[in-house]
Amino acid sequence: MKEIDNIKRYMDEAHMSQKELSNKSGIAHETISKILNEKYPLSHKLLVKIANGFNIPISELMEENETPITAGVQGYVEYDNEIIKIKSFRQLQKLVQQIEYETSILPKQVKEIKALNEKNRKLIKKSTNENNYEFNVNDFEIIQTHDATKVDCWAFKTASDTKDGIVLDLGNQCSGYPFSLHGHMFYTSESAYLCGQFSNNTEEHNRIQNQLIYEKNGYTAKKRVKNTNKASIRADWDSFRAEWMLYVIWAKCQNNDFAEKLKSLPPNAIIIENSTTVYEGTSSIWGCKNKELEEARDKVERYTTLQYMKKVQNGKIKMNSQELNALIQSERNKIQYIGTYSDGKNYMGKILKRCQLALLNNTEPRINYDLLRTKQIYLFGELLSF
């Protein structure tokens, strides 16, 4: 099938893996794999998404791209400390365009991004106070937009995200903050949260909960335990998952280190789970997306990498992958005040904000205990009374 052949060729020319194409196109990795192996129908809608992932017109994937000028063009080019095999004239064109962009256009773009980021940062720090932000934390279902150029957004995704010197390891899957829930010690809030999905009074759910409590990594708890037992998730789970998460996170706040971390954020901070590069179904429920910010950070990352590799090639420094990764993360973290967060309900940000405000005011967040009681939630065989 010519379209699939063209997709494979573009992947080869761009050195793009199936996972990268999945991330860029928004199509599940498994679906991409099946399409390439001709085990899944390639609809027009999917082809459009793939073309968008490559940032090319869909016609490029639908046409027979072999022309007389492409024939016989082969060779090797060394660029960015890599030997690239050239298989076609089109690939050579793309490489020339890439080199022109990265040596001439990208430096100017990064300079503009950093200047705008700093300008917006100063304006926000100057104009904000403790109470002048709009953040509806009580309505889980409302979708708000948060302009990162005008309000103080504190967005997190991984344990290495930082802002103003504060490590934003606030995510459910981050370890380091063990806590007790009804006398049972959990390593991560993800494991405790997932116990709610399997909280019927059955031997099977009790078995799954006993697997979850021993998981020290939230990611593996989700992938290894939850995904294996998806068919057993409570049918009414969606009706109380937000309140159960709030209940779990408030229990996590009894860990002093986690409580102090939340309290260290500014009172006017708009807390956001950054789900921009996450494409699974719940990403627009638990977080928000800011594509402009991610695009700006990607440009800064690429420029940082090129500058580092230039120093390596000139013999000024020795290649050190850990050092480069740390430098990239540091430069990405500096870019905070670009774009707008939208396209999401941001459950997690609202929950963390409610807990932060409760800690700052020496109160408790408003949890719908009546709802939780009606759901008959069992934890290790015990009916929770709340």
C-alpha cells in the first residue's frame, strides 16, 4: 500500500520511531504499529493525523513521490555529530532545510522565546497578589483557561519539573511521600487511588489491592496492576473517582514533607497538571494542555542540545549524557510564561489547590463524604465509614 510505504519512508528520513510518531500524531502506539504492519485499516482521518505528525500535507503521503530527480541520489552527510545516509533527493532537501533552520532561524526564535518569557514573568510577579486569581477549584467539571502570560501557573508533569527553585514532584506517580490510609502504608498516591477502582467486597478486588500496596512506583502500579485487571474495575468508578482522589491526596497531605511542599507554593498559584503530551482518554480530565508552551520548550531543548554538541565537537568539553540531560531540563524549566492552558478539566490541579488552601488556613478541604459512603468502598476487606 503506497500510503504505508510513504509513512515508513518519512519515518526513516526523519529518524522517527513509532512511539515518536504516536506522540506527534495523537494516535495510540499500538494502532501505529498495526497500521504499519497492515493489520489495521488506514482511514482518511488517521492519515490526516499522521500527516500532521510529520507536519506535511496529506498529499505527501498519498502520492507516488518517486520522480526522475529523486532517482540515483545517494550518499552520506555528517551533521550534528551523526553520519546520515541519504537515500533520496527529497531527503537531502529536508536535511538542507533542517540545517538552515537550526543554524539560522532557531537561534533567533529561542532568543525571542526567552525574552518574551522573561518579560511576562516580570509582569506577573509585579501585578499579582495573594488573592487576584481566577481558579474555580470546587467545580470539577468546569473547563477553565489559564493564560500563562498573565497569571501565575504552576504546572507539573514529571518529578524533575521545577519552578522558582521548587521541585514540582506533585504527581500521583511521584514517590518520596509515603502516607497512611486507614492504617495501611502506601508508597505513592497512585497506588492508593487505584485501590478505589477495585474496592468491592470481593476476593478478587482484595487480591488486587494487596498487589497495589506493595508497588513502590506509581507508573508500574498503573501499568502492571491496573492495566492487567481493567475488566474488573468498578462499573460506577467514574461517579466517585474525583472525590476519592481528593480523599487520597488529603491523606497524603498528612506526610509533613508533602504538606510543606504544597504550602511552599504561592497562595495565588494556579496549580495545573500538564497533560499536553499525554493522549490517553483521561488526560483532559486530570490535566490541561498548553501546546504553545511545549513547542517553545522543544525549541529551547533543541537549541541547547546543538550548543552543547558544538562545544563537544570543538573540544571544549567532553560528552556527558547526564550533564546534557540536566542542562536540557534546567533550560526547559525556565520557560514557564508562554501560551495558555486549556482543553482540560484539571481535576488534579484543583484537588491539590484545595488541599493547599486547607493547609494554609488550618482547615480541611470539603470532601463529599456522603457520596463516598453511598459507594460502599472496601479497603482490604474493611468497609470504610469515613
